[in-house]
Amino acid sequence: MDVLGVGAETDVVPADVIESELTSPAGAEGETSSVAVEPARKRLFAGRRRLAPVLGPAAVLVLVLAVWYFASYEILSPARRFLLPPPHEVITKGLLGPAAPDMWQALERTATVAGVGLVIAIAIGVGWAVLMSQARWAEVALFPYAVVLQCLPILALVPLIGFWFGFGFVARVFVCVLIALFPVVSNTLFGLRSVDRGLRELFALRGVGRLTVLRKLEFPAALPAIFAGVRISAGLSIVGAIVGDFFFKQGDPGIGILIDNYRSRLQAPELFAAVLLAAALGVVVFTVFGWLSRRAVGSWYDDARN
């Protein structure tokens, strides 16, 4: 009992000591400082998150330019510098030189061909995927042909396309459609098939028709996947337009024809400038469809995913 009594007296902390600890100036100061530091820390992290999408690509661009300059001036001799002209020559002689007007007109023609081909590929691809999603037998019968279109060697088909459609605008658009079609079909079908089973059962319990299910459940739920496929097809449509230009070589010249001309004339700055313009066009189209995707499905899709 004495041991228990001593232990109890030893473990008890006087009330005045507790009160003094709670009301001490040091404790109040530490609590105030932690409350004041927390918003500043959140603002710092938010600023870093906003700057990260800009600083990361900018740092990589500086590194690429440094390696480019090093290769042009240190690795290549002056006699062979035409193989890799420095970046400032690409800008001054290609984008700002005498060839600039022709280059910008060719970029406009290539963008027109790619845009028309992409719109047709989206319309055909979404319709094709919707048809396959409505019946299992339709998917079994039609999806292998979508795979066949993806696996066809486009370069081998170019002469046939020229024979069938000529060597002008229509043939170039046809090449764009063939190249850009499969991502739209596959991603749309994946989105339509990935609807939550519980929601399907809920619509079935309500006795909703198939067209209403497609319009109010499947298609809205498939929009993220559809836009993902469209973003991929947007870049492929640029490739298709350039490939058609490069091989048909008739009509108003696009970027592909200019690239072939500059290659044959050994005009390296103009050649690099045309390639950079084509890449920039692909980035712009990809960014535009990414913005459209965020506007169409960004708010509710991000909330549901989180």
C-alpha cells in the first residue's frame, strides 16, 4: 500500500503547473508562429505548382539549345556545318528569311488538309465505335477491319490513292483519315464499354431505351476517352498531311513538298525551319484539343476521379 501511495503521489502533476504551461508566453508565441507560417507555406507550394509547367519545359529547351550549339560549332567542322546549322541561322534564314512567305503559306495549306482529315476521321471513328458498342456481333465483325486499317502500310498505298483520287487535296485528306482513324475508334469504344456496371443496372431497372442509355450515360462517360483519342489523332493528322504532300508533289505546295525541295537543294536552315513549323503545328493542335477536353469534361471528371 505504501508503494502504491508513493507511486500515485509521484505521478500526479500539480494543477498550477499545468495552468502555467498552458498560459506561458512561449507556448502562445509558438502557436501564433505556426498559424502564421502555414498560409505562407501553402502560398509557396501553390506558386511552385504554377511555375512547374513553365520552368520544366524551359529548362529542357535551354539544354537542347546548348547541345545543339555545341554540336554545330564544336563537333562539326565549318565545311560540314550545313548538316546541323545553329539555331539562330534556322530562325534568321528559315523563319525570317526570303523563304518565310512560302513557308507560312505551306503551313496554312497543311493545316487545312490536316483539319479536314481530322474532322472526317472523328465523325467516322465515333460513329464506327458507337455501332460496335451497341451489339457484340457488330464489334466482332467490324473491329478487325479497324486494326487492318491501322496496320496498312500507308506509303505502299500512296500510289493507289493517287490513282483513285488524283494527286491533289482529296488524296491528301484521304491519307490523313487513314492515319488518324484508329485512335478515335479504339478510344471511343473503350470509353463506351467502360461505363460503371451499377449505372447500367440502374438504367435497366428504370426500363430506359438503348438510345437514351447511349445519349445520357454511355456517351457522357466516354467523353474523356474520346478526347484522348482525338488528341492522338490530331497529331497523326499532321503527319498524314505531310506524308501526302511529300509523296504526291502536285498542286499547291504544303510543308511536305517544301521539306523535299529544301532537302534536294541542301538548304539546311530552311529544312530545319520547315520541320520545326510542322512540329509546332502539331503541338498547337494537341494543346487546343487538350483545352477543349478540360472545358468539356474537366470539372466533373476530375471531381469524380479524385
